[in-house]
Amino acid sequence: MMSCLSRRARLPLIGAGVIVLLGTSCSRLGPTNEQARVAQAFAAWKEAIIDQRTDVALAYLPAHVEDYLKRLNAAPVGNSPAAPASASPGVDLLLRTALEKKVPVDIRAHLTLASLMQRINERHLFNPRDLHEIELGRVTVEANRASAEVYYQGYLTALQLPFIKEGDAWKIDVMAMLPSAEVLMRVDRAIKGETEAQQVDQLVSKLPAL
């Protein structure tokens, strides 16, 4: 009798456990609220860039990107002690050289991220067709950071687009992409047998003037 009652008592508990597990599994199949917000942030940034709404696009970039641009613009080109320390020195050198050689002095004197993007738009140096082909895949969220798979023309790439949460808003973490760019530059130099200076000169020479 007791064993029978025990079995009967266990049945509701087992049933409840199955329901909880099924509910958890189903919730993982679909995007969470934060995952959806990350995807929405990218979609809004992408639309703003394509429509050339610089002020809206900048709202989806973290504040430290502006600080990074200011440091690059103020630092001299070359291995100077005044150059900012960084985990991506090759990328820093590339961008500093591009600013010095491709951006007019009068514009550099008052350069901001907004004015730089506006200048690019005015000179039609950006092809929105390429951005149209980019879509996000699965989004992973961990605390105030997130990453998303990147699809180009419907094909999954090896890239992961990073995001960071500022306040209550998700933004594209541009700075988190610099170490990956640094690795790609080093691999490219090794394959071609170039020095860092030679590589930077070659890359900058192919860039249009602003």
C-alpha cells in the first residue's frame, strides 16, 4: 500500500519536472528578449548607415570609439613613445597613417567620428550594396556582452560580430574587433614576407583621399 502511494505521489512531481524541462528547452529554441534586442540594434544601425543617417548610426556605437579616434588623430605616425599603447599596434599604425595621408589637415584639426562618417558619405566612398548582403545569425548573450554569427550573401562566415551593453542599449563593439584585425594583418605579412611598414604603406596607398 505504501509503495503504491509513493509511486502515485511521485507521478505529479515527475510530470511537473517534465513540464519545466520542456518549457526551458522551448525557450532556448527561440531568441530571448536580450538576443532580440541585439539583433534589433544591428538592424537599426544597418538601416541608418544605408540611409546615410550618421547621427542615428552613431547611437549604436559605444562612446569609447570616439575616444580611440581622438587618440589616433593626436598621435604621431611611427613607433613613437607618444603613440598610445595598444593590443593592436599594427591596426593603430594603419589607421593613424590613413588619417595623416588621406584626411586633409583642416578636417583633421576638428575631426570627430560624426564628421569623418559624414565626409565618407558626401564623397560616396561607401557602397551600401555590400552592407545589404550582411545578416546576423545566432546571437549569444553573456551579461553585458554579446556576439552574433555573420552571414554574407546567405553564407555563414567565420566572423563573430561583438556587441556591448551601454546603460540599457546594445551597441556594436568596434574596439573588440581590433585584435582580430591585428591577427589578420600579421598573418598577411607573414605570407607576403612584408614588414609592418611595407604592409601599411601598401594598404593606405589603395585608400581614396577624403
